[in-house]
Amino acid sequence: MNAMTQTELHTLSNSHLDALEEETIFILREVAAAFERPTLLFSGGKDSLVMLKCAEKAFGAGRLPYPLLMIDTGHNFKEVTDFRDARAKELGAELIVRSVEDSMKRGTVRLAHPGESRNVHQSVTLLEAIEEFRFDALIGGARRDEEKARAKERIFSHRDSFGQWQPKAQRPELWTLFNHKLQPGEHFRVFPISNWTELDVWQYIARERIALPSIYYTHKREVVDRRGLLVPVTELTPPKDGEQVVVRDVRFRTVGDITCTCPVESDAATPEQIVIETLAADVSERGATRMDDKTSEASMEKRKKDGYF
């Protein structure tokens, strides 16, 4: 990065983070007060770790009023799942993990072929977990700047008795008044950091010194260039015929299922260095790293209508 960008970092204000944090804490407390059986979706990723930090401030360390829920595809990065388990144990929080593989054993999830990504099938496992625990509110870390369908969400996003999202039937949220009335079998997805951006998240991580899984920072990894994305070479994502495997300095902007999540080239080793990179980024994190969002313009919206996060 050039000297001008370094100077911009030193003069970049983060005073707006106080307002974002205050709003997030208010929403987290509102969920605890308004619902009987809420849960916080916790993947071990940066957005859920930011929410967890705000929850600690909202309720106090070791006093979270709702359990953590993880829907595991079985194809997650080990660095992330190990960090997830350690963080939950450190907080003394109840961690519920439900697996797509268990849904496959029950026959509620069937793959078209063994190599198919399990990412989209998380919706089935999530809906099964909602039914099992009778959750009436699920707190998620989605942000409106991630993807076009995310931008259609309300903060309190209503789901019908089938767990489906209807973007044209969302309730207004004027003056931060949330309508959280439910009919039997319905639930809400709540997004406390909707108004944050990727840059806000990294500024907050830097300010609060939030620990993250190591793959968020630069490391050497074997990758192949596929349709403009750097696909990590793993047992689940081997190189195709004719593809050249190269070793690059990379980091992950977002983490998810190995079969659809790609890193970006980077030598950023600290949150402050990632803030600089984010200032210069002209592609959203999902647009730059997620193969499942490349299938069509409406791929995320279709998944959300089917019950995705």
C-alpha cells in the first residue's frame, strides 16, 4: 500500500463504532427480553465473534442468556471449528452443534453426487434444529453490504411456519420499533450488525483486540485459479485436469464450507493492515470469495427463501 493510504489509516475515525456497538447491544437485549427461546448463531467467524463481543458487553462475561448454535456441514476449516469450541468454553457458554451429516443419515438431506457442496443443505439442518429446540429467534451475523439479497433483510426478519422468508412481506421498522409478534410455528432471524460494513467489523476487531482464527490473516496456501477465484487445494477441492497448483500468500475474508469458500491474495498479518486492504477493496467479500454466489444473480435470495441464514 502507498504512503497516502497509510496516512489515511492514521486519520481514519472509528468514533462511529460506538453508535454501531450501542445499536447492536440494544438489539441483543431486545431479543433476550422479547423471546422465550432465542439462540445466537455462532460459526467462529469474524462477524459472529464481533456479535459475541457485543453480547459480553450487553450481559457480562459468562452470563449469555441464550445458547450458541452452529450448523456444521462437516466440511468446515479445522482452524475455525477448533477456535469456535475454545471460545465457547472460555465464555462458559452452551454450544449446540447440529450437523448436515446427521441430516444425511436421517435421509432429510440427499446429495446429487458425493462431491456436491453441502452449504445449501444447511437450511434443512437449521430448520430441524429450530423444530428440535423450538427456537423462536435466531441471532445471525449477516450484514447488508455482503450481498444484494442481504440488503433486503429487516433487522428482525420474519420467517413463516415453514421457515421461509418472503422479501415482499417484511415488516416495517420505523424509529427502531421492532414488531416481534409470532404465530405458532413461526420464528425470527435477527441481524444485530446489519448496519455494519466489512470495514466497520475490522476497525472494531482492531479496537477491541478480538482474537480470530488464524486463517483470517496471511499464510501460505496451495491454490488454483478458477474462474477468477483462488480455490484452496484440499482433499475436498482437488485441482482439476490442466489446472496449475501454485503457492500464494493468502487470507480468508470470510469463512464457510471448504467446498465454496476461497481466499484472496494478501500479506496482511494484523487487523490494522486488513483495514488498509479493505479501504481499497472494490468487490464485496462474498463476491470475491464465495463460489456458491457465482451460480446466478439470485442464488442467495433463493437460498434465503428456503430457510438459509
